[in-house]
Amino acid sequence: MATVFVHARLIDGTGRDPRDDASVRVDDNRITGLDVMPHRDDAVVDLQGRTLMPGIINAHSHLGGVALLQEDTVPAAVIAAWTFEHCRRALELGITTCRDTGGLDGGVPMAISQGIARGPRIIPSGPLIVQLGGHTEFRPEWVMDPCVHHQGVPGLARFSHVVTGPDEVRAAARLAFKRGAKFLKLCVSGGVTSLTDSLEDSQLTVEEISAAVQEARARHTYVTVHTHNNEGIYRGLEAGVECFEHVTALDDEAAAAIAESGAAVVPTLTVAETYRNNADFLPTEVIDRIAGVKEGMSRAIKVAHAAGVLVGCGADLIGPNQKDYGLEVALVADIVGPMQAIRTATFDNARVLRIEHQTGSVQTGKLADLIVVNEDPLDNPRALNDPNRIALVMKAGAIEKNILEA
């Protein structure tokens, strides 16, 4: 039986103006018609003017990044419980796809795809590939090397894989792909949560980055890198990297180089916004390092758009008790306006993830990843961060949440 949504205010994700009194037909897992009349046997859902739009795509998540600095003391069961709770919360907020950029392997996506757990469609990178002493290399400083240190749970999550030299990069990449990674993520600059480097530091050599790129391209996929500075961008471009996360210091010259290469950028505003005020699990020294990061990424969004770079977005939340996945759209809207922010979190994020032929917009032939919002997000983008205002969530044609009558 097909489902037909009628009397919808349609925001299709492409940036086109919204359409009132629209209808959308779903057969099985696909959108099969727009502005159609229901058939006699169809299930009709009257939205009574509510907003119908594509499911949100979070292009930078760490759903299994629960322990981080406490991995040696937090049981795997607690990590698993929080991971699945994060997945549930994301789905409740209308997030139908997550690109997990460090942590999850293929295990959690398998559990969700088999219907054992609730959550968005997950595209995982496996562990971050990082240098000794680099960002997310969380082993204690004053221990013998090598030391016995928690290295995650295969089939659940491992946050980082420490490497030295191109051969170890290749081995880490091959293991990540064996365990279900769909792309690779490297750290090529210092980061906020690591205390043995600075955001201005460069990490991994061009040869090491190139080894990961070669392994990814052998599997018809790509490498994205964490970088707050422009040196990381230039090293990445030389090695063939196709996506850059955070890009806090992006300037016109670096943006032009990215645009020429055809790569994308994914600034992450939510993590900087929320962890200034709500991150009890992180040391004070880490919180202090967040200063100026949101402002830098806000500038980067403007610079990247001006240069014609494909810009995505992601919440980048870490730790336990993650929430506010839907805040990213509102924070981006403060910079580029609500319609562009919605396009960024749907159609453009689908392009970043290379799944725009499958999802990211309300168009005939695409997967029926749809959400119904009780309030117009063009008027109030923060409605997308309130699960009580997300009235219905459909993922690939299956209704995952429905509180229309509540």
C-alpha cells in the first residue's frame, strides 16, 4: 500500500521556494510522485499545512564517542548503551542519515539496518587514523610505550588508531575497511580535545596522508581530514583529500584551492556552541581551547560559499548524553539564512556524502527519507532541535516516529 502525504507545506531541500498544499506519494521505500491525487487504496496522511521536508543529514557525528579520555575506566556495556541511545535521539530529531566521522565501525549500522536497534542510516569511517602524540591519541602521557590501553571494541566502536609511517597507515585503513568503514578520516592538525598539541600544529606527513588516499580510492571512496589550520588543507590537497572538517582558519587562498580541487568542507558549529557551557566530562583545559573556534568556523562558512566550495555541516558532538543534534541547522541559519541552512543539512550534505542520487531532497525516485515539522523551520530553525516538534519521521519509506495525533 502506498502512502500519500497531502496538504503539506513542502520544503524540498534544493533551496527552491516552499510550496503550499503539496502532496507526496511514497511506494515501498521510494518517492514515486509529487502533486498527485491519492488512489482508492492509498494510506492518506493529511498534514493540514505542516511542513514536509527531507530527513536531516548529520555529516559529522561521533555517536560512539562516549568515553574518549576515560576509555580505560568506562565499561563497554555503558559505551554501547549510550551509543544506541544517541542513535535513538538522532532519529527522534528527524536525522535519517549520519556520517560517523570517527568511532563506529560496521557493527552498529548493521544492528540498525536489521531492525534490532532504532537509529538513522549510518555511514561509518571506523577509527580516526592519527599520529603518535597527535589529536585523539588519548593514551596517558607518563606510561611506557607501548602500553596496555583500551583500544575499543570491534563491532561497536574504536575512536582512534595510532600510526607512524605510510605502511602503518595502510594497515589501519585496510583494517577499518574490513570492519565496515565506508570512507576514511585522518587528523592532520591539532584539536580542541587533545592537550599535547595546538590547533596550529600540522600532523601526519603528505606521504602518510597519500597512503590513506590510495587505499580509499582502491575501494572507490574518499578521505576526509580533521584540520583547524590551512597547512592541513594544503597537505591534504597535495595528497588527494576530498573533504575537510572544521576548517577554522580558512582564508580566501585556501578556499580557492579547495574549490579548484572540487573538495568539500564541513564546519561543525554545534560542538563549539554547546561545549562552552555543557561539557562536564571534559577537563577545564579542553574547554578553554574552544575559545574562538565557533567564530572561526562561522567566518569559514562565508569564505567557502564565496569561493564556490561545497559546504556541508555536522554537529560533531562527543561524550555521553549527546543531544542538540538539530541545533546545527539553526546555527548555520544565523550565518546564511534558514533556506540555505536547510539545503546545507539535506541536499548539500548528501552531495558531501556522495549519496545525493539516493536522498537529501524530496524528488521522485529518491528514498523516502521525510520528516514532518509542526512549525515552519524557515520561521524558526530551532524547531528542528525539539523532538516534540518533529511530528513524523520516515526513513526509506518506513515510519519510524509518528506523533501527529498526539
